[in-house]
Amino acid sequence: MKRILTLALCATVAGGMFAQKAVVDQAAKLKGKADKIAEARSLIEQASKNPETANDVRTYYVGGKNEFDLYDNARTKQMINPQDKSIDPMAMAEQLINGYNMYVRALPLDSVPDEKGKIKTKHSKEIIAAFNNHFNDFFNAGGTFYNAKKFYPEAYQAFMIYGMMPQQPYAAKVVKEVPDSVINTAFFNAGLSAYAGNALPEAANAFKQGRLNNSDNPQNYIYELACWQYMVNNDSTIENQAKKEIEEIALAGFKKFGTEPMIFVNNIVNSYILENRAQEALNLVEGQLKNEPENAALYGLLGYIYDRMDNDEQSIANYMKAASFANTDYETLKNAAKKLLKTGTEKLNATEDRAARQALKDQYFVPAKEITDRAKQIKADDSDLNYIIDNIDYAITTYFK
């Protein structure tokens, strides 16, 4: 009796296994049938979730081949007649990504040793050829998704596949030889896609890949900084990591682009100040001033550093030096005026001597007024600047009669 039950159990297990393999066989029979792709995908999804076929290379090979064959059929039609109305670029882009995702799952399963410890690949050569032969198609698919506002995960993934493929061990020689500038454009596009899709960690990763690949696009670095700044503003638990990442990005940007734009040195200085490394910040800026002695923004940065060190005399001296240049930028002018107003007000509140108060007007408030007049010519509709101007005007008309 026990033997009969055991045989019955084995028959049940085998029956279930064959049933699942039959599901994959059924999906394979739908190869090349565009109107049956939804059914084929459903069958493969079913097989991928069943323990009997979830780790079977054929499950994902069939799923991937169905997708790539449909893509190739459509591309052939497109080459013959670019105006063929039966061609759906969005469907092609989806087939390409779906096919890639299936083949990526199939590839390692195709190299699993058999019971004798031997590896006998059956589909790897075809899979690798599909990846390399469709290399440029992934970039185009990213553009298709992006233009349709399918930023994440669709456009992001397509661009990332393109960007990462030259690093893969299976990459063909022609793929590995694609210029870094082109690869970095793919990473930048992937970052923009994830950024637009509000997937900030993924966006930061894409921009980082471009930076580590020596991107010469400053916007790549700037967007990576923005990702971390937005993330830490929304999640204080990543503060330590964000500080580390921001400093690393800023240093890399400063090393590559110098002070044009100033955002990199500004972020380095801010990182140093937050970490009580003010002297390092001073050394950095003063060292750069030796190369750029007429850079107003750098003097403004010195003014900011000394302000954080509670050295008002040096802070004001450097802000005034910054404002003395004809081409001083708006933010530096505004910060200089703020510092003069703040220090002048503090000193005004600390003395009742009439002569001393009059001296404060000429030393702080009048220069601050002149600086805000210049800033106003650059940007007239800044409420923050207008608030500073109102306070300066009030002080001048009220306290120095």
C-alpha cells in the first residue's frame, strides 16, 4: 500500500512539473504573434512564479525570445517602409526592455552546473548576441519613453542598459569602443529620466555613473548634488551619507571645473563649515584666490567663512572687497549688504553716543545702501533683497537725524 501511495505521489509531482513545462511550451508557440503577446507574457509570468519552472532557463529564454522576435519583425518592416502605420514605436520599446529583462534572468541560469558538475550552455550565445546587436536600440528606446513622459522606470532603464553594457564581460568589441562622451550622455539621460520621475536615489546613481566615467558635463555633477540635497531635506536619517556624497561630488566638480560654475566650491565650503573645518575652507578659498585674484565670488565666500567664525571685521572686509568689483554677482552683493546691515544694527544697538552712531551710518548703512542699489539693477523682484532695502532705509531715516 505504501508503495502504491508513493508512486501516486511521484505521479502527482511529475504531472505538476509537466503541466508547468507545458505552459512554457504554449508560450513558445505564440512566438512572433503580436496579437498574442499579452497571452504569452501571462503564461511566462505564471511559469516564473511556479517553483517547478521558476529556476528553469527555458522559462526566461522563451519569454525573452518572444519579445525580441516581435521587436525584430517590427524593425524589419520599419526599415522597408518607415511610414508603415502598423509600426508602434512604443510597443517596440516595451518589447526591447521586456526581452532584455527576461534574458538577464535566463543568462545565469544557462550556466548552472548539471548533476555532474559540468556547465553546458544552450542559450547564452544567442542571448549575448541579442544584447550586443540591439545595443543602440536601447538608447533609442530611452528617447521614445522619455518623449512619451514614461520617465521612470522605462526611460531610465533603457538609458542605463545602454550606459552599463560596455562594462559587461559579454560586451562586443564595438560596444566597448563606444566613446565615453556617448556613454556619459546615456547616464545623464537616465539621471534626468529618474529625476523627472521623482526616483531620486536612482537618479543620483545614474549621475554618479557618469561622474565616475569622467563626464565633462557640469550639469551632471550639479544634478547629482541636487538629488542628495533634496533627499536629505526629506529624510534626515541619511544626513551622514548625504554629507559624504555631497562633499565627494563637489570636490570632483571643483577638481574638474574649478570655480566655473561656483556651485562646487560653494558646496565644499559649506560642507567644511558644517563639519567645523573652517580653517580648511579658508585654505581652499585663499589658495584659489592666488590663481583668481579678481574673482569677486571668492572674496564673498571668504566673507561667509569669517562670518561663520564670528570674525566680523574680516567678514566685512572681504565682503567689501567682493563688492568693489564691477562684475560682482547678485548673490554676493546681497550677502554683503546683509552682513553690513546685521553688523551695523548690532553696533548701533550697543551705543548711545551720537558721534559714534553717525560713524556707524557711514561705515555700514551707507555702503549697504549703495550695494543694494547695484543688486536692484540686476534683480529687482527679489522679496529678500527688498526686505534688506526696507531695513536699511528705515535705519537711515530713523536713527541718524
